[in-house]
Amino acid sequence: MKRLVLLILVLALALGAAFAQDDDNETLIIGINAEAGTLDPHFAAGAIIHNRVFGMIFDTLVSSDRLGNLEPMLATSWENTDDTTWVFQLRPDVQFHNGAVMTAEDVAFSFNRLLFDERESLARPGYLPFISSVEATGDLEVTITTPTVDPLLPIRISGVVVMPQAYVEATDFEVLQTEPIGAGPYRVVEWVLGERLVLERHDDYWMGLADAEAVILRFIPEGSTRVAALQTGEVDFITTVGPDQIELVEAEDGVRVDVGSVLNYMNIWFNTNEGFITADPRIRQALSLAIDRAAIAEALWDGRVRVMNDYFLPTEFGYAEDRPDFAYDPERAQELLEAAGYAGEPIAFTPPNVYYTNARLVTDVINEMWRAIGVNTDYEPLDTPAWAERSLAGNNVVTLQSFGSSGDPATNGAIANWLAGGWPALYYQPGEEFVALAEEAAASLDPELRRENYRRIAEILDEEVPFAPLYQSVEFYGVRDGIEWTPRPDFAIDLRPGVFELD
């Protein structure tokens, strides 16, 4: 009966009909702003959309909350047995979606596939610098060695998902991109590109039964269309509600807006490489100084976001509460442009159109602020696939990007992105002092040394301006009454039993 209900719903959606959650909690329909680039996390770039979806399908050894506190998941405990060795004890009797029981060999295989597979992985640079080897040292024991002392290793690996070795090795790589097997609360049934992702409950999930028997993620890029779908009952839950749409959603009976602050902040990114007009730090500083962040926060966000004053977030160690907000000084910006010899050359500004909440309005305003100081912008907002392709290739001159964190400054994108050697390093390569300070702080348990190093890194970023922080991100969700959940700081929609509940 359950599969019949799911099939009927899928066919109805394909024909354009609309269904929402029924009285028996069998199906949850989520309107989401973008779709994943792949469902194979070992080969996926770090992205908000992947954070949203992967936790529905996969589990990791540990999970991290907004304060960097660790929660046991597939690992029940872990111990730093010497300076460079971590031993993880695994949860027994965990079943994958195909019925296979998880072993330490599956865990070691998953890590080694991410780290050392012959295929290049967009996710690899975020982990490879910090892990030397991963081995199964018992049926339910895994040992990870690190190249140096690393007290943050458990936090760093909180995003590494575990997949069954036998299934992965027996399945074509291309098939794995759309038909993965994990150990999370839901399994993949169908992915229709550009339309929907259909999931079915994993009835042998180690945490118990999730409330919804099926979940359908409908890809609805346009914000107003998502809101309309919620209002008409086509969906039960939507992501990325714009601040200008909050009152509209709240005016609808049986619907509310939930808000969550996230460990993430928005930036203007600059390409600092030779050959680009933004290679000159004076140009970058001028563009940063021309942005009135307070006006953007008030006019476009109704004061609901926090203007950035630092490269670290308030919940992160080393944050400087007394540091002033990033300056708005258009006169100084014009002086810097003149000093740099700027003569009206076009500067390509290629931000995403709808990927981030309120992104288009924000970049429209920033573009006008730059034009007001005499910058000749070539402004071209891109749809999500085109922007992602351009970003990963290092082809943006100026764009809008976000930085995430797992709760410690060593994992904050302001530091980690450049050290990992992945695609962000196509835009900026920090100098030897930056790298040495970051590596020393990450390996140290001395709070004073770590604080001093991070404050010096902030000074270097002030001088070099590889990016211009704007505001700490916040996410608004439209939710039907009867859904109880708590927004996570990493954008994940956590559907685990006891966390996401349907009346």
C-alpha cells in the first residue's frame, strides 16, 4: 500500500497535479530552491544544497552542532591515542538501504574513496591535508592517522559519509551519481533532473522510523513560485523564503515561517590572480568600501541579518566582538580607484541569481553602489548551474559566495578554503605567514596562541582583501502547521526520527 501511494503521488506530480502531506503522514513534499549536482557525496563540491539533502540519505561518524559540539552518529566513541592517531568505535548493527550491515571496512573504504580514488574529487581538498591514512583495525573499529597534531579531526570529518563497499565497487560510477546507497533515514527511489527527487523511508534505520514514509523534493528555483506552492497546498515545506515574502507566508492560515541562524556568511569574492583587474588590492578594497552593508541589512532584510564585523562568527573562538563593522566609505573608495589607475575598464560581476536567499536583490543593490563610485560593471546574474560551473573553473572576476564553518575558526571558509587547495584556491593563494599561522593554530591547544594567530590572520585579510564579508546568513523556511522541527546551522533539513515530526 505504501509503495502504491508513493507511485500515485509521483505520477500525479509528473502530470502537474499537486498533493501535499496526507492525514496519515505518508508523504512530505518539500519545495527546494535548487537541486544537487550529484548524489555521490564523495565527489560533490561543498554546497548548501548538498548540506540540505545528503543528511536525508547518508550518515557520518559524527555530527557537529552550532557550537562545534560533537554528537555520536555511526561512531559511538573516539579517542586520540597519540599525537597523530584517532581511534573510532563504530555503532553495531547499522544497516544500509540495501540491507547490508555496516562494518569498519565500509567506513575505511568510504574515507579512502574520498581521499585517494583515482578520480579527482571536488570534496577531497577539504580533507586530504588533514588525513594520512584510514584503516579498519577491528570489525567495529577504525583508526585515522593525521600528518600533524590535530585536535579538530573529529569536527573536520563530520561531513564524510559512509557507503557500503560492496555496492559501490559493483556499481558503475555514473550510476552512483544518481542511485547511491547510504545508511541515512531515507533511500533514493527516483531522481528526475530538474523536477524532483523521491525518497522512501529506510525502515531499518538505526535511530528508528522517521515520521514521513516518503519525501518528495520538488525543485522550484523561483521564490515566489515556492511561496505560491506552499499557499495552495502543493507542498508542505519550503526553503529560502525571501524577507520580502515573510508577511505573505505568515498571512496564510495554517502556515508559519521558521527562522534559523546559520554558521555561514555572505561575501563578495574577488579573483586575485594576475591578468584580472581585481589583482590590484586597491581595486578590491575600493569595491569593499563602496558597499553600504548596514543599508542592505535594513532595506533588504528588514534588519534580520547581522552585518559582519570580523572574518569569524560570534560563536567561534577568536571572534573580536569589539571590532567595528566593515567600513562604508565611498569617497575613500574613489581615491583608491584613482590611485590604482582605474580608467573605466569593465569589471565582470557574475553572482548567482536565485541560489542564496535574497541574492538577486542584494547583488542588484551592490552593483548600483559600485556604479555610483564610477565602476563600470558588466553585471550578469547567472542561473545556478552556470554560476556553479563558472565558479568551480575559477572564471569569476567578482561574484557572490558564502563561507561556512563547523564552529571552530580552523574550519571557517575564511581560512580552510584557501589551505585545502581546492577550487577556492583558484581565486586566492595566501602567503607563507598566513599558512604558518593557520596551521599552528589548528594544531594547538593553547587558547592564547590560537587567538593571537587568528587575529593576525584577520589583519592579513584586511590588507589583502581577497573577499569582502557582508552579513551573517539567516535562513527562512515556510512550514505547514503540524510539522515540528528545529532548523540546523548548516542548512540541513534534518528528517531523523525525534528531530522532524509530523502530527
